[in-house]
Amino acid sequence: MKNVLLVGLGAIGTSLASQFSNAKYNFSVLCDIPRKEKYQQNGFIVNNKRYDFHYVTNKEYENKADLIIISVKYHHLKVVIKQLAGLVGENTMIISLLNGIDSEEIIAKQFGYESVIYAFIYNIDATKVQNVVTYSKKGIIVFGERQVSFTKTFENKEFKRKLVNYF
């Protein structure tokens, strides 16, 4: 996957971004202009190491994303959906790591059920104070299905191979 966007740099999002950076994955962090300026100025300290991720606004991002990982607080989801306008293509897959049970439904209503990968993260102990994140457990992302039967998304062996190789 070439065009990966991460949205949300709370404890979970920042810990994932640091793991992606450590693994040399190519990704961008989607944010608004004030956050971009703040992030560029302050960076993030994760487990005592400074990270300066690649930050983009929705106007700056010139591609359709292959994968979007959303890890914002629930009350920010509607704003994020607006930020994603124009960045979601026909083959874009979206993973929501929000707490709760209906974020996928909200995302699917905007971008289509075929774009949404049902998932949750557990076994992560990340905490964040300002721009400092600490964790000792990386977390495990569990992928699932909206319904019991397999969807077209998971029938696609090439997509499954790419997703498994990415994580």
C-alpha cells in the first residue's frame, strides 16, 4: 500500500505512528492547519524518542488513499469525515479504531460499506500527556466482519496479503 493516511494523534494514533515510523512504513498524518503547525513545532516524544511525522492537510494531500486509519475521539468523527472528502477513492479501505460500536456505520454511510474494515485494538497501554506518549504494549488490531459471512473486501486475496504485510 503506497498511500496510507493516519488520522488522530492521541495515545493510540501516536503509538501506531511511532511503530509505523520505526518499521519504515510510508504514511502521512492528516490534520488541520493549526494542528499541523503545532505538530511540526513540537513533534512527539514516544517512549523517550522524538518523532516528526509527515503531516498533511486535506488540501495538500494529492492522492486517493489506499488505506485510512482513524483513531480520533468519537466526538471528532464527523469533522474527520469532512476532512476525508476527496481523499477516499474507489479502492480505499478505512479502519476505525474508535471506541464504541457505531463508528464504522457512520463512516460507511459516507464512503460505502465496501470501504470499511471492521476492527478494534486491544492490549495497548498507551497514555498521552501533551505531546508525550508512553506505552509498553504495542497493541493488537483484530479484524472482523460486519456480518457473519465474508464480504467482498476479505474475499480479495491480494488485499488481504497487502494488509497482513503492512501490519
